[in-house]
Amino acid sequence: MALAYGYDWLPQEQYYGVGNSSSHDSLSDYATQDESVRGKFLWGWGRDSAAAPARVVFSAWGGPRSQVMRTGRDANQMSYDVRFPALGSATLDRRVEHLIYGASLSSDWRSGHPHWSRGGRVAIWAERYDVPIEGLALHTSQSAGQFTRYSFETEMGASFMRDPRTLRLKLRLSDVDAGKDGGQMLPLDMSRLGGRDGLAGYAPGRFHDLDLMVARLMYVFPLARLVEADLHTEWGAVYSDVWNGRPAEHAQEFCSASACAAAATAPPWRVGRRLQSGWSASQLHLWRGAMRDATIILALLASLASTASLAAGPTASPDTSTKAPAEHPYSYAYDILDNDLVRPVTRMLDVAWIARKISAHPREAANVDDRDQVRLPSTWWQPRIGFRAVTPEQMLAGPGPGTGPAPGRWEVSHSKDQGVTPGFQVKDSKGNKFLIKFDAPGFPDLATSAEVIGSRVFWAAGYNVPDDAITYFRAEDLDIAADATYTDAHGHKYPMTEAYLQQLLSRVERQSDGRYRCNASLYLEGKPLGPFEYRGRRHDDPEDRIPHELRRELRGLWTVCAWVNHADSRGPNSLDMWVTEDGRSFVRHHLIDFNAILGAGAIGPRAYPTGSEYYVDFGVMSGEVASLGLRSFAWEPSADPHMPSVGFIEAKTFDPGRWRPDYPNPAFDERTERDIRWGARIVAGFTDAHIQALVDAAHYSDPRAAEYVVRTLIERRDKLVRRWLGPGVTPPVIAGR
Amino acid sequence: MKSMLIRSWSVAVLMVLAAGARADPAPVGDPPRPGPTPASQDSGASASFDSLAATSGVPWNPPHAMSPRRAWEQVVLLPGRVVSLPFTGLGAVTRHSLLYLENRGRVPIAPQPPRTKGPPMVGFQMLGLGDRTGPGRRGGTPLATIDGHHAHAGVLGMRRPPTCTTAPN
């Protein structure tokens, strides 16, 4: 139940006269002041869940409304009282009131994801504009014409294919019973078409009359992972009496196309605006809004492109000082914007890159010897599996003991302030600091298992990673440090309280015995310098003389990432540390954050398109536009294991030739076949025993999940090795053991 | 005739560039063969190669910092760089602006902390921009919560320019 007071001042409403045949040349404008008080009662039932909206809703409302028409305020248009003198003399500056009351009933059984693709909805409502009651009148009891509006609206949809391509039909009908009192109906109370009222290709308020009928046929189809498009056509008309009108002769037609972001997954960002272009009455009109949007986007792309090209430009002589480099500020949003939107476009303008493509002479990795192997030593990579014997036990020990925090109480010192999963920092009873991360509610083991498997895989593959372990604790085992803080959404720090900690724990998965399962990641030694980028160099590090996109270790990392579906392999998931060892201080480069590999997204399962297309994949989008969405996506034949602790990963549709991360990675983009084969040799070094040991270390509570992950990793490894090292080669032979 | 000349000129340029690419003295060698090829160990390296632990040795590096582009690539890309120079500042501003917003929580990069306080007494938010509506603001304040039902008072206002989206008919 609600009571609302409203006041609207609309200074420049458009009016062309009454009927479908009103001339565009008769454009005029008017202003209105509209004041109302409305009481509303709403009752709904048929909810799918307590939090879901009601499927069937009944509402009733009533209250006075006062309205007065004024001269239009647009200096460039003729006011309505001049263009239509009869209407002007009857309405200008005359305040009128109505007592408005009505009721509606709607039923909504639509469903589907990412857009509604099945079912439909029906709504009917009636609204009476009656003589005002003197005691309730806002200003005057002078009434305009009384009338009753009956409206009916229905919309149905049906879809086909796995990623739904949906056809929708919408019909809206409005019938006004004007009665016989002969009072003047104000333009704002008439049925209108144009703009958002229907027939969007026409100006708002383009057609006015008592009744209207408008139909809309829409085809919604996906273009890529986060983008979908709709093509629609509208057909409609206004009538003095819809039941006696002849719609075929009066109907106006409008067609348009639009594209908008879909919420198929939880995206890190959304395209905020809908771009549209359309044509009406068979005449093409490119909307000014679309033109403006396109101009802004192109200008932005161009500006960012220049930054990107300069970032990859000539490098300065290295600084030979031995002091610690400064911390590298890294923008997460810019990384996505640059790599997923700007760089793919500007690459098409890169003459040198085009020339290399045409001549089939890509630039090979710069830090390899004449046997095509990485020159050592390297602060990025150390030869392990694929190059020397690494037992499963050595792999499980990884970079540290792999045992997690020492037994005893933990002291919480700060909340986790990066990434999308909740967590906090703790100090164990021995004084070691760990970052604690959890599984999302409803997805037990998913993220924590992925993290532990990932850290072991990438350590065994030769990369520097933190020491991760699965750990369990109870809320009673936590103490809050005296100086513990958390950071709010606006970057402000506050003292951490018990209430804060309890609320944080209420948002993570909890075991049936009351314990919390978490991943404990031992803090890396040294001073953090921020993430590294997958291109360019750190100019204040004298030992960083090779552009990162030319490094074999980073290019060949693609192969390992493809194997374990590390689609989150990007700059922000890396960390440079300034370490001092053996009397030498230097920058060591680490990969971090593996909780979004295998079938895990950071806060739930991976989306089906993971690995087969970027967030915004221009190549895939082009194909979908050309085929109007009828071309099947590469992932559509895949089978979801439907296991919450596994998420979505499978081997059937895994294509080892064209696996892709969430968005383009500059070093991966420069990879050549040699880089891939170098990485394939590492992947081939993981035996079935290694894979079984990896999954055992993840402590899946569901044995079916463990078995599925082992089988999937083996199948993906075999596909990848056969693709890049030859069909007749089995992995253990390649590994050279 | 003119278009043919332009096309021929374009092809010639691409041929020259392709020749440059072929002349690229990138370090190449035989493709890796299946088998236990050892990783490269340059002279002067640390003694930690046999260890599985990360090395602390001085890393191999070329004598001078490398450019990501060969000389011929830099030459052919120079005009584009000059032309795009005016946009460089805007790109840098975008990068720093996003970083600034992230550091102040305006662009979320971290998990939202659980709310331990009630909603603000008076809040304002931007209104959605619909057809024919300009930017607006909505403000409001909660009045009371009785048995789980909230009472709220608010005001909204927005500019409504007359024709911001449509083409003439």
C-alpha cells in the first residue's frame, strides 16, 4: 500500500493534432502542470520464492489530479494554442481536475536466462477519469471531460537453440470510452504513439487520438558472451474508435535494430547504453543518439589506442640503480578496457603486424637460445616438469611446505581489498601471514579447490606462485587484532568489528559441522611492487630488459592456461615482489589468484562460453551478425556436469587450437607455434599420477567431483598434446621420463 | 586508372613491409623435438639450476633493453604515432582517472564489505535516462520500519528535453 504525491512540469510536449493523418508540418508544443495525490493498493501472489516477484498481481488506485495547459516553452516551435486555436481557447491556462481511480490485473509467467525466452504475460486494466469530489479536490472542482480507458497488453515469447534465440510478439490495445458529456480531452490524456509510447521511430507525441493498437515483433539473439542484439518491427495506429477503425489503411510501420549488453554471467562491467538505429515508414533514419554514441566511442577508442601504441613503443635505457622499484599502480578497469576493446581494434591498424601476418613471419620470442629454449636464469620461470623429473610429492610441496597455517588461533588483521571474493588476512600462531579466501555459498569446494590445484600446476610448470593449502577453522578460532581494519566501497578504512566479521562469514560457504573451509595463501616474501603487465617492461627494474610480450615464459604460458582453463590469466592476477636472497636484491615475478580456473568463476561456476570466446569477441560477433544469430557457438554442444563443486569445465568441446582467456592477453596474442609447443611440452610432463595427486590435494568432499576433474584434465591434456606435439605421441614419452 | 595505381602502390608497400618482416633476424632454431631437451643454462648463471626452487641468480638479459619493435617496424609505425599523438593525453587521463576511481571505490574491484550500519538517512542517486528524459536526481529518506514494512519519503526531478532521441518524420 502506498500514498504518493506528484508534481510534474512538462514544458515542451509535442502535439501534431489528432489522428494518423496529422501532418508533420503541424508540429506544435505545449506545457503542462500536473499535480496529483494517489493512494495505491497492491496484492501479489504466485511467487517462485520468497524473494521473487509475484506472478499474479492485482492493484487498485485512486486520487485527485489537477492539470493545466500552458503555452509551449520551446522558442523554436509554434505553441499549440496558435497552431490549434480551437483547442487553445478551450484549454489554455484553464485548470481542470479529475478524480482518477482504476484497477489492474496482471499475470506473468515469463522465464529464461539471460533474457526471458519462454512464456509470456498478460495485463488488463481500467482507469476512470471522473468528476472530482469537492472535498478531495486539489485546486478546483472544475472538471474536464470524463472518460474511461480500458487497456490490454500481452507479450509472448519462444526460443530455440541452447543460447536462446528468442522470438517475441507484443500487443497493446487501448480503448477510451469518452462518454457523452462532450468535455474537452487534453492531449496528455489521449492515447499517444511515437517515442517510448510505441512506434519508436517516430517523434514522441507524433500521433494522438482516443484509442490505439500497436504490435511489436522482436527477434533477440546473442552476439557474444556479454552482448546480444534485437531486431524488431512495430506496427500500430491511433483511432477514434479502435473497433470501427481500419488498421490496415492507417497503420504506421517502424523497424529498428539495437544491441545491448546481456547479463548472461556476472560481468565485471556492463555496457550501459543501448545503441539503436532504425527506420520508419520505409525511410531510413539513423538516430542522432546512435550517432552521438558512436562518435564518443570512436573518439575514446582512438585516444586509448594512441596510449596503447606508445606504451609498446621504444624503451629507455635501463636504470642501473639497485634500489627497489616503485610500486606499479594498475587499473583493473583500464586493463579490461584496453585489452578487450581498444587493442583488438587498433591491431587492425598496425601496418607492421599486418605485414608480418601476410608474410607469415611473426616475431619469435626474444629470450630463447638456438635450441629454442628459455635462457636461464630467469626471475620469471624455473625449469621443472617437462624439463626435469618432478615427483608428485615434490609438486604437492610446491613453493613452500604446503601445510597452511599452524594449529592454534588466528588473528585477523585486515579484510581482503582486491578481487571479487570475500576474505581477510590472518596471522597464525607462529606469526606467519596468510590471505584467507572462501567458497561462494552454494558452491562448496569450487573456488578453494581450484586455487590449490592451480598453484600446484603453475608451480610445477615452472612459475613462481604463493604457497596455498586447504584449511578448516571455526569462527571461535578467530581473534580480531587491535589495529584490524576493513575498507568500505568508497575506499575508507574502518576498525574491524565482531559484527563485521560475522557478516562476512555469513556470506561464504559453511560446512555442515559448522566449520569454514578456506584456502590459506601464505604471504609472499619481500616487498610487493604491484602486478606486472603482459607487455612492455618495468622501466625502473634494471633486470627487466625484454618486453614481456616477447618472453617465451609468458607466451608459452598460454598452453598451460588452456589446459587448466585459466581464463583469468591477466595482469591483475600477477604480483612482482622485491626480494633479497643470497645477498642479492631483485624483482621476482609471480602468478597469483587461481580461484577462477578449471570450472570455477570467482563467485560461482564458469560461464559456458569460457575458453571459446572473449568477453567481447569481435570475431565471434561478426559471425553472429552475419548469420543473424543462427550460427551455433562453439560451446553449445558442451555438456554441463551439474556439480556445484566442479562448476563448468569439460573436454568434449575443448579446442586446444583456439582456446581463449576471458579477454585478450598481450603476450598470448604474440604467441607462435614454437611458444605453444614449448608449453605443450610442460603440459605433457604431467602424468596421470600427477593429476591424481593434484586433485587429491584439493580435498573435494564429493568423490564424483574429484573423479570428474581427474578425467577432464587427462582428456584435455591428451587433446592438447596430440594437437601440438603430434598425434602419435603419448604424454609420458614426451615428458622424457 | 587512378584506383588501380593506388591499389598497386598499396600492394608494393605491403610487399616491402613483408620483405622487411622476412629479413627479421629473430632468434630462431629447430622446432623442439620430443624428448628430454634441457633448458638453456647460460654461462654465469646461478648454481641453483638443479634445484626446483626459484633461482636467485642474476637473470639472463640482452646487453641493452630491447624494443618491442624492430627498426623497420618503428619506421612504418611512426606516421601513425605522430597522428595519434593528440589523443595520447586523453588516453593517459582515462587510465589515471580509472585508477583514481578504483582507489576511491567508485569502480568496484574488491568484494563489497558487509553492511554493518543502516542505510543513510538521506540518499541521492542518478535517475535512469529514458526516452525524452534528461539527467535527474532522486533523493529520499527512510521514515520508519514497522513489522518489516518500510515507509519512505522521497523526491525526484529530472529535465525533460523535448526531442533528444528521434529523427524527423
